[in-house]
Amino acid sequence: MTRTAFRTCPLCEAVCGLELTLDDDDKVIKVRGDKNDPFSKGFICPKGASFGRLDNDPDKLAAPLVRGGEAGWEEAFEAAGHGLRRIIDTYGKDAVAIYLGNPSAHSVAGSLYGSLLIKGIGTKNFYSASTADQMPKHVSAGYMLGDPLAIAVPDLDRASYLLMLGANPLESNGSLCSAPDFPGRLKELRRRGGRLVVVDPRRTRTAELADRHVPLRPGADAWFLFSIVHTLFAEGLTRLRHEVDGLEQLRELAGEFSPEATEQITGVPAQAVREIARELAAAEPAVVYGRIGTCTQEFGTLATWLIDALNVLTGNLDRPGGAMFPKAAHSVGRRSRPYRTGRWHSRVRGLPEVNGELPVATLAEEIETEGEGQIKALITVGGNPVLSAPNGDRIGRALENLEFMVSVDPYVNETTRHADVVLPPPPHTRTPHYDVALLAFTVRNYARYSPPAADRGDRPSESEIMARLVGELTGADPRDVDEFVIQTTLKKAGREDLRAELGPPSAETRLDMMLRLGPYGLTLAETVGGIDLGPLQPRLAEVLVLERIDLCPEPFAKDVERLRAARPADGFVLIGRRHLRSNNSWMHNIPELVGGSNTCTLRLNPADAERLGVGAGDTVRVTSRAGEVEAQAEPNDEIMPGVVSLPHGWGHSRPGTRTRVAAEHAGVSVNTLTDEQEIDVLSGNAVFNGVPVRLERVG
Ligand SMILES: Nc1nc2c(c(=O)[nH]1)N[C@H]1C(S)=C(S)[C@@H](COP(=O)(O)OP(=O)(O)OC[C@H]3O[C@@H](n4cnc5c(=O)[nH]c(N)nc54)[C@H](O)[C@@H]3O)O[C@H]1N2
Ligand SMILES: Nc1nc2c(c(=O)[nH]1)N[C@H]1C(S)=C(S)[C@@H](COP(=O)(O)OP(=O)(O)OC[C@H]3O[C@@H](n4cnc5c(=O)[nH]c(N)nc54)[C@H](O)[C@@H]3O)O[C@H]1N2
Ligand code: SF4
Ligand SMILES: [Mo]
């Protein structure tokens, strides 16, 4: 006998609904798109289709590990608690660092217990994948609007012009813009007469689909965007619809960045800049959107700010078809204090705190450098910084010097192999799902809770694992953790009356409470199967914390001095790339997803290859300040001359890992080459694009 269960796919930001067929042993034997999900309507990609294979992966841990050997849960929790408390007692709270990886942004456990764990320890050493990803977006929203979470998304389904920089949703399925079937939505935009312009050093599949592809020198976005701002002012094309501060300052700053002045730097002809500026100003409505390419570079925050500023200048912020603020069903009011960064600084490099975090680019030196506040223990939750962070090799070496390490992770991989205790969450079928983080960035207002599709037996859920860790560190009974949060939240909302309607304390009850307190007054049960809450509505007044939009925040204006003095590197520069069948570092263990075109090759322009005497399949040594790797060359004219590309998340040949399929398709880690000493100064974000490298044919 088989049965059917429905749930949200947890693997990327597109939040597609899945229809699972399970056998008598609760094994997933078939996966399809959930046709009845009102948002994804049956869309699914190859990763979602391999959900069953991932769920049943024999290399996933079924029991905790203590120093490499299988242990019972009680023993593992005690070992974790004992080890962490010993570090805190000996060296103080800051000696324990936490790293939250990308899957914790998808999980209920990461979203609801991550901050409790940080507070429970009381450490300043909090790190996450956010500083290898979207931190510039938070800083831009924080300083322009007052709330770092007020990130506007492109209203894809109603835009008639989309200027997209540094994103490749045909492979990634989109980011900070949750849109199931992003590719279909782009095709639909063009079918209704809209235009798509893609700015990318590579002619990606997304660029192939576009009306215009603008190849741009990596890292040059801020210059390019400034020249568009310049043109809007010069040609009288601005059209403000909101009250703003800083308009004149922005005009002044843009003065020197004429299209002629920037074309040598960006490689984009002045005429193309003018055409794009005019199209953007004329389109009704239009939107500018940037993602990984514009965030993970030396001027990530400036580029992100200029994107946000362009949406304001062209009258497209908070307007249907423009850049809009989703209204999440679980959102709980707006922030009151204006935003600032640098409330504390990292110990070794003095880097400012941003959103309560320190940059992952400084993690290794905080572990290595002796003195008061040195990191002696690390907790990772769903993260693999050895492969995902800049100069990850250095992090790998640093982890060997820790006195204690705990990982909440289903796999023993390049990072978790260093852990003294590994606490594996149950498979996704056994895990409830609600996208606390991602449902705030959807292109339609939408909510969906997925109950577990199968019973997890006596394994603790990931939420219970996290609550137990909080308990070990605070001395609280883990069962009290949820009740405490419920009580304080209800009290703050003045809704103590609601307690009687809620269930016993648990992660699910907390979600139910958040939904009931939210703007639609839903219950958790009402969102099972997915609920469409309509197209995005203008709501700037609800999200704006500052009195007016600040078009030219002072820290940004100051950073323009750095831009003025800088030039993108000469010689070869490295950029990243994603493949539809990869997911950062952790899905190369699924046989159906690796191989074919999903390989770790060095793409370079055929003219460069010829100059270097390199043919397809030849081995090329790539060297940067941080390290060197050898990779097979793949000449390909989609990539600009002078630019080479390696995908991230590979490099599975390290000893001590337990991912057998990945080891057979090891590849090399691009983050052996990326440089932890280079960051986007304003956000602390890692620089993965525009990394200077030397190339050499081997043999
Ligand atoms: N299949 C798959 N899907 C994923 C992931 C995955 O690993 N695989 N990861 C998920 C995650 S965590 C995220 S954050 C999202 C990211 O989603 P996207 O932002 O769409 O990520 P990428 O596909 O890396 O696209 C970045 C693009 O930026 C270009 N680029 C590089 N440097 C520059 C530059 O200096 N300027 C400009 N303008 N462009 C540049 C690259 O060539 C690339 O095409 O994807 C998510 N979805
Ligand atoms: N060069 C370069 N580097 C990059 C990028 C790039 O474009 N170029 N992209 C960056 C981006 S956008 C991101 S988000 C980061 C990602 O950086 P990380 O989050 O550090 O890395 P991931 O590869 O996503 O690792 C996910 C880990 O979570 C585990 N895991 C999977 N599911 C679960 C779960 O349900 N619960 C728990 N507890 N663990 C789980 C996996 O086994 C794995 O160990 O990488 C960044 N690194
Ligand atoms: S697009 Fe993302 S959410 Fe949708 S099925 Fe694929 S991996 Fe899952
Ligand atoms: Mo990411």
C-alpha cells in the first residue's frame, strides 16, 4: 500500500509544493509537483524531484556521533553540554562561536531557535552564511529605510521591464525573490510585451532568455549603476513618488560617473548605458533587481544601494510591477529603533558587527589568534564554511585547533568531520516545515505549513535538538524554552488572552501564535496545503522606520571615496556559478544530481584559452593570493574574455568525510582561492566575484 503526503520543498527559496508518494515503510518512492499549491501550481525542478533520494540517503547519520563513534541521544546531549559549559567556564562566553548555515534559513529550527541559542550563550561571536550572501541587502535597507529586513522584491508578475544584475534564476530558481517557476514567470513577462535586461559577465541561461545581455567586468556594478543614476539626473528622467532625503547629495555624487567616464571600467559602452537608463525611466512599471553577483563583491553594498536608489528615483518602489514589500502572514509588527552597524567590533581585524553578526571572513583568525576572547569552541548548525566561506581552507585548518566543536547536521562533511559531537536532525519527511525567513520575500503573499509526512519515532526533531542545546547552556528545562517565548511574545502584543487557544508549548505552537498575531489572523492549520493571500500591495508606510527614505545614507556616501580610488583588477578575475542540479556544497551526494553538465570545470573564454595554449579538458593551475587549485578547462564563449568561472561547493576529497558519492565527484573548492582578507567594507560580506587569479597550463 502506498499513501500520498504533501509538503513544501525545503531545498531552495522557490518554496515549491511537493506531492510525495510513500510506501509502507514511510519511504518516499515518488515525487511530483503539488498541482494544488496555489503558488507553485505543480512546478518542480530536478532537485525537488530527487527529494526522496535525499531523504533516504544512506550516508545520512541515523544516530548522533561523539568523537566519531555512534552514541545515544542522551549521551550526545550531555557530551555537547559538558564540552560547551567547560569552555564558557574556562574562557568566557565569547569563546563559544556559532555558525548558522543556509539550511537554517529554511528550517523551523534555525528560524525559531537560532537566536535563542546565541542569546543563551551570550556570545558576540555569531557568524552565518549571510555574510557570504545577502548582507549588503540588509545594510542597504537598514540605512535607507531603517529596517534591515525591509528588502523589496521585484514584482515579477506585473513588471514590464526588469533590469537584473548578478542573478541567474534559470539555475538558482531565484533568491530574496521567492517565485516558484521563476523561469516561467520571466517568459511570461516577455510574452506580455515586457523586456528583460541581464547584466552579467557570463551569457547565462537567464541572459539567453533576455532581450538584452550586458556583459560587465566583474565587480564593476557600482560604476555601471552610478552611470545610470547620472543619466537619469542629466536627462531629467527621475520621477520621485515618495518623500526622500539625500536627493541632492546623490545627484552630486553621481556627477563624476558619466557613461563615458565609466565605460573603460565596466566594459559597457556609454550608448548602452543611456539606452538602458531611458528604457528604465520610460517603462511602466519597471524594476531593478540584483543578487549574488552584486552582493558578493568588493562594492557589494554600494551596488545594492544604487539598485535600491534606482527603484526610488524611477518611481518604482512600492508600486505594483516595481519593487514591493511582501506582507508575511507571520510578521509581527515593525521595528522601532533605526538601524545602525558597528555596535561592537571583531577582536582581530576590528570589523564592525552587522545585524548582530561578525563576518565569516574573519572566523579563522578569531580561532587562530590567541588572547582574551579567542574562539575555543564552535557550534555549526546546517553549515559547511570549509567549502562555503572565503579561504575556507584556512577555516578547515583553524577548526583543528578548536578545543570543542558541536555540529547539528545530517552529514559528516568537510566541516562537520571536525566536530566532537554531531547531532543529526531527522530526514525532511519527518520534519515539519514553515518558511519563516523566506515567506517574507515572496512575489505573492502566501503561507504554507507542512506537517511531518511521517513519524520520526524516538528521534528528536531539529527544534528539539536546538531547544535541548539552549537548555544545556542556560540550565533551563528545554520544555520551558517554548513556553517562555510564547508568554513573552503574547505579553508584548498585549494578547495574553490567546494562550488558552494555543496548544502545548512546541515549535508548532509558536508558529501558530505568530500566524494568529500576524496581519491576516490565520491559524497554522489554515495554511496547510498553501494559502494564497493575494498580489503584493503597496505598504511603504508600514515598513518605513525612518521619517523619509534616505537616498544617500552617510556611510554609503563615504564609501564612494573608496570606489573613486579603486579600479577592478587587471588580468584574469574569477567569478562563481551555480548549476540547476547543485545546492551549495551539500547535494553532490545524490547520484542523480551529479555528473553530466554538473561538473567542477574552469570555464574560460576560447580566445583566452588559445592564448594560454589550453584546450578542453586540459588541466589548468589557478592561483590567487589565498591558494591554488587545479581544474579541467572548459573553453566556452558565454564568458567574457579575462574572466574565468568555477562553481562553488565542490572539493569533496578531504579525508574523514562520509559522503561517498560526493567523494567520487570531488572537484575542487573555489573557496581555496577566494580571499578572506577582501570584504565589502560596509557589510563585512565576502568577495567571491572579481577575485584576481593567475592561470597556467599544467604539463
Ligand atoms: N541550483 C542551485 N540553486 C540555488 C543554489 C545553488 O547552489 N544551486 N543556491 C541557493 C542560494 S544559497 C542562493 S543565495 C541563490 C543565489 O541565486 P543567484 O543570485 O541567482 O545566484 P547565481 O546563479 O550564482 O547567479 C549569480 C550571477 O552573477 C554573475 N556575476 C558574477 N560576478 C558578477 C558581477 O560582478 N556583477 C554582475 N552583475 N554579475 C556577476 C554570475 O555570472 C552569475 O550568473 O541560489 C539558490 N539556489
Ligand atoms: N565562491 C562562492 N562561495 C559561496 C557562494 C558563491 O556564490 N560563491 N555562495 C554563498 C551562499 S549564497 C551561501 S548561502 C553559502 C552557503 O554556505 P553554508 O550554509 O555554510 O553551506 P551549505 O553548503 O549550504 O551547507 C549546508 C550544510 O547544512 C547541512 N544540512 C542540510 N540540510 C539540513 C537541515 O535540514 N538541518 C541541518 N541542521 N543541516 C542541514 C548540510 O549537510 C551542510 O553541511 O555559501 C556561500 N559560498
Ligand atoms: S525550484 Fe527549489 S523549491 Fe522548487 S522544487 Fe526545485 S529545489 Fe525545490
Ligand atoms: Mo545563499
